[in-house]
Amino acid sequence: MAPKLLLINGPNLNLLGTREPHIYGYTTLSDVESLAATQAAASGASLASYQSNHEGGIVDRIHAARDEKVSWIIINPGAYTHTSVAIRDALIGVNIPFIEVHVSNVHARESFRHHSYFSDKAVATVVGLGTYGYTAAVGFCLLKEKEKEEKEAAAAAAAEKVA
């Protein structure tokens, strides 16, 4: 089955490209989503995108991902990074591996941005690469899916030799 990726963006990320471009750059969220979908499709995967300024909407979308058999979640929780136990619990509850992405280097900013409720549960975190961080995250997910397929194929071949 082709891998399914879900890209989730939290509050204010709908303003990418216009909000504090000296920090976040000029690339829009629509640009990010389009590039990520194209990158996934080129490897035979699909990518759905979701953005909300509302914590409950993000929690609901994470829950839906389990029923959709999503392979990976890439999430930029925005300001919820530093406040949302609810989103953390949703991610843990669905048991889907996820990557945490931040456009800016949160560790070089205000001290309240240094703590994440997600980093200790994320497979990886990407910070400070600008919107390229999304490309890196998608690429990592695709690499891990390819490795998983190769491992399963090798195990099947080994089982076939035994039989």
C-alpha cells in the first residue's frame, strides 16, 4: 500500500509568507503544501494537508488520521508547541510516527519557545531550516517507508526460502 502522509500546521501558519517574513520567510503555506504533495507523489506516496488555528480541530484531525491509516504525521504545532497537552496526547494516542517541524530556530528565540510538548515523542524534529524543513521532513518519512518496504521484502524472501 502506498504511504499516506499528513501535514498538519497549527495557529498562524496560514499567515506564512506575510507574517514576520524576516523570521518566517516569504514562502506561503499554500506553496509549502503544494511542494510537499508533489514531493510525496514523486515517490508514490500521498500527502494530505490540514491547518487550523483551533486546538480541538487539530486534535480531531489527528484522530481521523488513525482511521485513514496514515503512515506518518508531519506537524508544525505553531504556538501549541509550548502549551498543548491535548495535541500531545492525541499524537501519542493514535500511535502514528510523527515529525515536529518549526520554520524558525525556536532555540535561538524567546525562552518560552525552548520547551516543546512534542519533541520527546517525535521520531525527529526539524528546526531553523525555514520552509525547507518541510521538504526535509517529507524526505525522511519517504526514506523510512522505503526502508520498511525493503525490510518486509527481505523477510518475505527469507521466509520463502525456508518454506
